Amino acid sequence: MTIQFANASLLFSLFTAIFGAAAALISVLRNSTLWSCSSRRAILLTFLYQSAAAGILLSYLISRDYHIDYVYQTVDNSMSLWMRIAALWGKQSGSLLFWSWLLSLFIFILSGMVRDRRELGIATVFLMSNLTFFIYINFSAENPFPRLWTDINTGNVYKSIAPLMGMMAYTPENGLGMNPLLRHFGMVLHPPALYLGYIGIFIPASLQIAAAFQKNSGNQWLKNTRGWYLFSWIFLAIGLLLGSRWAYDVLGWGGYWGWDPVEVSALIPFLLLTAYVHAVIGNRITGKFRSLVAILGLAAAFSVIFSTFVTRSGLIQSIHAFSVSPMSASLTGYTICFLIFIIFVIIRSISANVESKTFENIPFGAFLQTRTFIFYGLITLFAVISFFCLWGILLPTVMNLISGTSMVVDESFYTQSTGPLFLLLIIALGIYPLTSWKHGFSKRRLLAIILTAIMSIVPVLLMGKTQPFTIWRSLAVWSIGFSLILFVIDKITHAFEDQEGERKFRPARLFTQYFHPRSRLSEALLHLGVLLIALGIIGIEFFQQEGQLSLAVGETKTYQGYQITLAQYDVQNTSDGMLTESILNVIDPKGKSFSVHPYRKYYGIYDQETTIPGIRATLQNDFYAILMSSSVAGSNDAHLFTFFLNPLINFLWIGGWVLCLGGFLALIMPSLIRKRANG
Amino acid sequence: MSDTIEINPPAKKKINWKLIIGLAVIIGGILFLLISTTRNSLQYFLTVDELLANPGNYETRDVRISGAVIGDSIRLNENDGTVQFTIANIPGDHKLIQQMGGMAKVLADSAANPEANRLDIIYHGAKPDLLKNESQAILTGKMIDNSTFEADEILLKCPTKYQGAANK
């Protein structure tokens, strides 16, 4: 009964979503308060119906009711409560339900925040139409509610939501459960974090669309949408970070990013939103960048739809194993409609926002030294990197359409084409604090930049002592050194104060400089986060070392100055599979000893082997050990291990969290300050 | 207090050659980067059948191939850390695969079909967890002789197959 109620709720939410969109459209066309009220109620109802459907599915997952096919496919007896909750987004139909529930929640929140009837009306038409599409797919092609029924005579099992004539309810004793590779905190939280980021972007996009269709909307939409876009940006960052951490901990190849089309398609909205945030700041200060703000926000919103398309349509080859799904054709149509609409809105909003496009009357050479120019430059860089990413994803499909041959680009396309541009971004980030919006560099600042540029050769030379020089490696080390030094110099120079014509160093100002202006702290954290991430990436990309040793129990061998002893090697049968464990006692080149515990586990019911590395993390590097051989050889034989030394990798994770913290502060600071000013 | 800067009145229309040259250089640079990296990294994506039709063509340049992994063939060499296995041909066309009953079925049929063209693979590196019977292997590398392919990169996909208990 309950399951039919859940399915009916899903259907009713489809009706209320259609009605909500229609009522909103009528309220806009007729300027009617009554229809506007109707539309608001439809929004509330849609949210309630969606909550009922999602809540019921969740309760079945928690109580492990294997009569429901979705529960049977995603949960098993060994899974903990958290894993069972995470199963809600474990497969396509459930994650689609979770997705539309989140969207209905966000629309409901928005309807409480927007006062202007017309603005809310236009936004609702857009949002509810999108929601209608997702609910329709969820109800028809990707329904999570079918149950299992068995024919007593033949023993065949059938799927149906309603009871089948002459058949018995069938409830398996155990479910199939989640792939063991996905049972990691990173993988549990990675999808909802990305979803929050993806869906969060619909809200500001809808407000921006509303502004484009209103006369005299002014600049208010800019202020209304900023927070929402930033919200999306933060959750995309968290999602990407969790996904990388999962790959690093679980996949056992010492890497964190594979340039897979699905990963790349999640990176594009993040890059475009980063460009957007900078355009907003540039706009607030100089009054320029308005068209860019309009374009970048909507382009980021479209890239989310595109990303969904890449992940779910099955038309683009990817390790994320979604096959061609029934929603492929409708998703393609939807993506194309969305693109056409967004282009239309962009043209409308640009033609409505006439801005002064002339540069300030300063010499061209001086303009190149201003912060305005740096902002134009970095927005261009982000846009070009996004375009390269898009090119890499679409090229195989386009080539196939044009010439009929199957061609692909490999990972080297992404690293070679975007790598130099990322280095330029790092250099721009270094120079940025010394620039001003209005004029070129003062002589003192120019000198500081030149001296830093020379000083940054030192780390390159130090690197050359142990590693051979290559162009890109040297350039990468030079740029990160350059920008880190300038970052520190900027913070120190702000601790100087002019007093009676003298410049004096005030240690307290090392901390108090962040009190004013209010954005200085979040900006410092965000940029520090980026620099640390870059440091970690340069460390692992250019200096990772990999080697193999075979060790018998009790045997000691040396790898890169690390003395490694295989202390223990065990094979045992556990309740859910064969476990092969090892303990390595290691003495590092500085004489410190530690143990790591790499293991493999073979999950029989999934026919799935998992390789979990043993990691010893320090700021200098990660010692990352993988047990290569499975449980074939006896414990007296030699066992093969692969070792990675991943220099500076932990700066990537630390930088990631610093970045998210900075973003979070940027999000809440303005409202905190407003409250303090009011109270 | 506003931190907005007053914008100077628009200057008279004058062609800004420096700007145009600057933009041309930037666009040229971007196009150069795009075209050169695309040319460097573009690879043929072939089926086992296509590869074996002209194995000699692919000994000097990297290609990408796709096939069904045959579980019994997977061997791990403890001494040099190589993984050896055999893949069987699967069609390259999405639509054809759908017509044949979906990827999971095509992989299972190919792996079990002794008539299907097969190719031996050598891979230097850790054995990936998803390397198992009937998974789809997507490999990048070169032919080292007429029947052996040396892979530098390996990407594996396991289509979900839950048909065991629930036959529709």
C-alpha cells in the first residue's frame, strides 16, 4: 500500500509541478495575484509530494525491505545505516528522485525569499518546467518503486509496482548491495555534494532569467544571485575534492584525477563559476564586466545540464559505468532546448545591459598592469580552459558524426592543453595582490615582482640537484615559488603602517589586516587554498616516484632510502569475502619508523576485488604501498608490492579544505556584517 | 560608502591597433595550443576485429581498443609485475550493442564465444580491481607482434547486471 502511495505522490508532484509552472505563467501574463498565490501553493505541494516519495523510499532502504527492487539492488544485510541512506543516490532512479526532491526544496525556499510577484513568477515558470522534466523521467522511464513478484508455478520473478494477478510477493533474503569499491566516505558524500552544487545553480539562473524578461530590473538581480552562485561553487568544490580523495584512497593507482569525461564535465561548471565570481567582483568595483557576469552565470547553469547529459545519456565514453539509458533521447532533446533558451536569454540580457566598453583613459601599457586587466585575463583563461575541456569531451562524438571514424583524445590532451594555462593562472594569482584597479605598478612594486621572479629560480635550482630539469617541470616549480613568495610578501607588507611619515612594522597587523576590508580574510583563504592545491598537484604530477619490490615475510629491502620489512602477511576468510592483509614496517630516510597496512579484499558475491593502499602521510610526501598479489601464493613465498612516493600531495587536500573554508566565509560574511550593522 | 569608480566618458571612436594585435596574438596562441595538442593526442579507437585486420599498421603509434575480458586468461607475473590477459571482440557501435541486448549481454556472449576474434594483452602495472571476467576493457597502447598488444593505460567498465534473480 505504502509503495503505491509513494508512486502516487510522485505522479501528483508531476501534476502540481505542471500546474505550478502554468499558474506562474498566467500570473505573469495577467499580472494576477490570485494565480501567483496558486503557483506558490503548487510549489509547496510539489515539495510535500516529493518529500513523501523520497521519504518512503528512504524508509524502505533503512529497513532493508528487499521486496522493493530498488532496495534489493542497492542494499544488503552487511551495510551500515549510513551506507543504506547513501543507497538513495546509489542508482539512477533513486538519485533522480533525490535530485528532484532537492530541486523542489530549493524552489520552495526561493518562493519564501522573493517578494516581487513578477520576478518569482518568471523564475517559477523556468524552475517548475525543469522540475517537471525530471519528475516525468523519474515517474516513467526511471521509476524507483517496482516490487518483485514471483509466479508460484514457474518460479519466474517479475517487476511491477502494482500486485500482479495470481502471483506472490517475492522478498529475497539478502540484497545485492553497493559495489564494495564505493563504500568510502568520499563516495558516499561526493554525489550529494555535487548535486547541491548542480541544483543550487538553477536558482540564480532562474532569477537572472527573470531579470532578463523584466523591464527596469536594474542591478538588483546581481545582488540576489551572488550568494546562490557562490553556494553552488562551494559544493562543487567539496564534491570534486571528495571524489578525488576517494580515487586516491580506494582505486589503488596512486592518483587522484583521471581526466575522465565525467570528471571533466564536473570541472567545467566549477571553472565557469570561478570566472563568474571574479566577474562579479570586477563589476562591483569598476562597473565593467556586466555582460560577462550575465554570460558566465548562465553558461555555468548550462554546463550543469551538459554535465548531467554526459553522465547519464551514455553517448560519451567514460569510466563512470552508466549504460545507455532509456532517458537518453529525451535528455538529448532537453539539453538542446535548454541551450537554445539560454543563448536567447544571454542575448537578451546583454542587449539590455548597455555598459561602457571603453577602457579608462590610461595608456595601454599601464592598463596591462592594472587589476582590471588581470581580471579580464583570468576570466579569459577560465573560459578557454573550459572550452578545451568541452572540446576533449565532444571531439570523439563530433569526429564520428563528420568522418565516421572513431577517434579519441587521451589524457595527454588535457594536461598539455590546460597545463600551461593553469600555470598562467598561478602566475596571475601571484601578481594580483600588487596590482591596483586604477593605475599601473609603482616602481617599488615592479621591483618586488622582478626580485621575486629572480628569487624563484632558487627552488628550481634546488630541484635540479636531485631531479633532471625539464622545461615544464622547471616552469611549474618557478611559478608556484613565485606566487607563494608574492603571497607572503603581500601579507607582510600589509603589516606595515605609516606613522608620522615613517613606515613601521606592526606584528599585530599580521592578524588585524583581515578585519578590514571584510573580504580580505576569505580572499586570502581562497587564494592560499588555490596555491596549496597547485603545490600538491605539481608535487605529484612532476615528482611522483613508483617502484616495485617483492618481499617474503621477515625480509627487508630498500626503496629510495626507505627500509621496508614485511612483518606480517595473512590470508583469511571473513564473512563477506577473502581478506589478504599485510603489515609493512618501514624506516624512512631520516630514521623514523612507521607501519603501513595495505590489504586486498575479495568480495565473493560481487566478484569484486578491492585494493586498499597503506598510506603514511606527512607534509613532505605520502608513502603509498599497494599489495599486488592476491591470495594465490602461500605465505612463505615472496609477495609483490608497488610503492609510490607522492611528494607534497597532502597540500592538495589541505588546500582543498582551506579553499572551501574561504568560500564558506565569503558566503556568510556579508550577512553577518549586515546583522551586526542592524543590531 | 561606495567603492565604485567613476568611469571616464567614452573616448572618440578610434581603432585601437594595440588591442587588435593583442587579441590576435592571444586567439592565435589559443588556436595553436588547441590544434597542436589535439594532433598529438588523437588516437584511433578500434575494435579487436579492426585491429587484427591490419596489425602491422599499429606497431608504431598508440591506438585505443575495446574488448570483453576473458576471466580465465588473467595471469599476474609476480616477478616483473606485469598483468597478462585476453580480450574478445565486441562491436564498436552503440546502437548495434543495444540491438544485441545491451552491453552486459554482449560482453558475456563475446567472452564465452570461442569464435570471436581474440587478442592477448600485456600490461605493466598494478592489476586493476575491475579487471575480471566479462568486464569491458578499454586499452591504450601498441601492437608488439601480430597477436599481442602492449597496453600503457587501462580503463575498465563493468555494466551492472542484476538479471540473476529478477527476470523481467
